[in-house]
Amino acid sequence: MMPFIQLERHKDMLDAAEQVAIEKEQWIDDEAERLLSCFPDHLYLFRAWNVHPEVKKCCASSGAEEAYRDFIIGLAYLQAEQNYDLQVVLGWEEPAS
């Protein structure tokens, strides 16, 4: 009977760890979406910023819109993971602005 109880406890621990991983992933996804809302939706809006003319040319090339989208998604997820570590793991709250 004892091995069965140990097996059940181990299964419960694995289920709890899996649930924590799912919650972390969901938190990061939600935070990344929030951060993405801060970026311009389209590359032409980014090009309107005060950037060097050569940068504007790069932004006009084929595939630039897709590369821009990949770029901001990567930045948002990178920051969301850092925010998770700061806010959830360490319990740090950003000061109200």
C-alpha cells in the first residue's frame, strides 16, 4: 500500500508543477500582449518616428513588415519574461506613474 501512496503523492507533485508552468506561461503571454499594445501596430507608424533616412529605406523593403512584427513580438516576450521574474518571483511592483 505504501508504494501506491508514494506514487499518488509523486503524481500530485507533478500535476502541481505542471499547473505552475501553465500559469507562468499564461502570465507571460498576457504580459507580452500588454507590451505589444505599446508598440506601433504597423511598420509605417514606426517609420514616422524620427529615424535616419537609411533606416526608413530598410523599413520599405519587401518583408520588412513581417520582420518588424517578429522583432516586436520578440522584444515583448523578452520583457514579459523579465517582468515575470521581477513581479511574480521577486514580488517587485512598479511605482505608480
